[in-house]
Amino acid sequence: MTSMNPTPTARLHALDNLRAVMMWLGIVIHVIAMFTVGRSPLPWHDSASTRFADLGMAFIHAFRMPVFFIVAGFFVAMLVQQRGIGGMVRHRFRRIALPFLVFWVPVVVATILAVLLYVFNARHGRFGIDATLFTPPPGRPVVNTMHLWFLYLLWWLALLAAGAFALGRRLPAAWARVLPQGLRLLISRWWGPLVLTVPLVLAGLGHPHGIVAPHGSLLPHWSEWLHNGLFFAAGLALYGARDTLLPLYARHAWPLALAGVPFFLAAGGLVEAVQQGRAPANATAWTAAAYNLATWCWSGAAIGLFLRYLPRRRPLLAYLADSAYWVYLVHFPLTVAFGALLWHAPLPALAKIGLNIALTTTTCLLAYQALVRGRWIGRLLNGAPRPVAAAAAGAHPALTQRA
């Protein structure tokens, strides 16, 4: 960031801080999903509800996973530069594919048990298990990746990126530069999101309100590949022009944040119109366009705000970043379990939401400290620990071992 005189280390710490917060928002969104006013496909849904939950879900969903895929693409490009294509693939297997294979079945089993306890308690006022009370959400495959769909898809995107890098080295230099330079142009100009939104609208046409949501299938729908892959590709391009684009995002963070607001409100208005039966023609396409324009604006704003205000290592955020992978893996069944405990509590929806978030966060962090940090699970997820001094000198573990 030339105008702000940061070091490369500070810039990379900003992305680490961003990752920590985005991971924690996973707890928030999975808790508030149980308290939405709109019809929920989830069989675990609290008797209390609040419009705040609907608004919060729409807001967080607009940028959280796109930011993850952008940062993931950034890290993949960095690893290719540092370790080569083969080194990147090996690193991604250790950090993504292997943890998925280790944790997938235990997390699925724990979630099923938590859901069965939840629905039994909601029906009978006590805890028990009756599999006949559980109906899987519509459209979800029986065998699915649940919230771990991100790891599953990211592994395949890393392999596709490896193939693209290998192909690019065989093409004439001028041809190999066309796509990366085109993407860099689009993510650096004010009109770029308008162009980048077009394929996202096409991807969303088969989804409710035009907003792509993962189904967790082992064979993801083409729309999920296109939607998430485009943000991943933007991250690849961002790394190639990081010295220019990261300062640009930091400088325009607030304008980008404000620019997303009218698009988000427009998308919300269109959804309300559809629900009230007064939708305009092509409402799905218009909703998808408005929502995804907000997504591009807020994804760039999130990156820019962290570069601008949290560019250096912060002890609390560093600890959250260290624990983030573990929290991501195990938090989901805990949100359901604590939701079951709170179902009959005589509390308003917002109080239940706050309690669930606090209980889930605390449990995840205590388990991380007791079972993961400094142990084999921690090394599996984050690699070998590095001294703080080394991180401060420029080899931040989040961008080498954990990337």
C-alpha cells in the first residue's frame, strides 16, 4: 500500500485478521438461521423469531463466502509462486483435503445427533431420539458435505487452478496473459462489478430469488462452480496485481461499502415484492443482479477496511485466526445442540441468539485450547507452529503453513 507505507507483512496480516472475523461470522449466520421469520427449510427452527435474523443472514451471506474464495484464490496464487504448482497441490491437500477427510464423518454424525435431539425436544419438551421426526431439508442430497462444502469445493478449485497454471506455461506468453489481465482490469475499475455480475446472474436463475446457495452435493451444481469459482479466480488475479490493487481497495474501502447499500436494499425490496405477489417481470434476474453487485462492493470493502484499519498482528485476532479452522470445522453441531437447550427458554429471539453465539464460541475456543493448540490436530490444521518473532519478521504462519 504505497500511500499508507505499510510493509508486505502488514498487508498479509490484514488478510489473516479478515479470515478470523469471517470464520467467526460462520457461527453467527448458523445461529440466526434458526430464528428467521421467513419460512425456513431447516427442521431445527426455534419457536421465537426476529426480522433481525432474516436481515442478518442476507447481509452476512452477501460477502462472507465470496471474501473467503477471493482470499483462498490469493493464497493459491501465492503458493504457486513460492512452491511451484506441485508444491501448491501438496500443500492444499494437507491443509484442505486431508482435514476434510478426517473431520467430515465425525462432524456429520455429531450434527445428525444434535438435530435429532433438537426436534425431539421441540416436540416433546424433553431430550430423546426419534429418527421419524426428522425430515431432511428439501433439495439436500442424503450424503452431503454440510457446511464443509467450502473445503470440498476449494480443493477441486485448487486442482483446477493447478491445471490452469500448467496450461498457461505451455501457451504463448501473450495468450497466457489475456485472462489474468482481463480479470485484473475488471476488479480494478468501477464498472468491473457490472460485468462480473452478469455470469453470477446466470448462475442464480435456478435458485430462490436468484441467490446461489450450496446444496452440499458431492457433485456440485454448475451454478456453484461458476459463482464461487469466479470469486476464486478474482483472488488469483488479485495476487498478481497485489501491489497496485490492495492499496486501491484500502483507499476506496468506505466508498465501496456505501456503494453496496442501495444494491442490497434494492434486492431486499424485490424479495419483499415477490413474497407479496407484486413482483415485476424478471424479478429473479433483477434481484440476483442487485444482490451480487452488493456482493462485489462489500467484498472489496471488507478487504480494504482490514488493510486500512487492521494491517498488523493483533494478539486477540491472531489467536482467533489460529483457532479459526478448528472453529469452522466443529461449530455447526454445537449451534444446533445449544439451540436445543435454549428452545424452551422463556427468552426473546435476540437473547437466545446472543446466548447461543456466546456458548458456541466459548466451547469452541476452550476445546481448541485444551485439545488442539500445540497438539497433532493443531499441526494437521495449521502446520508446525512458528515463533511470533518469525511471523513479525514476515513469515506469518497464516500465509505459509495455514494458507
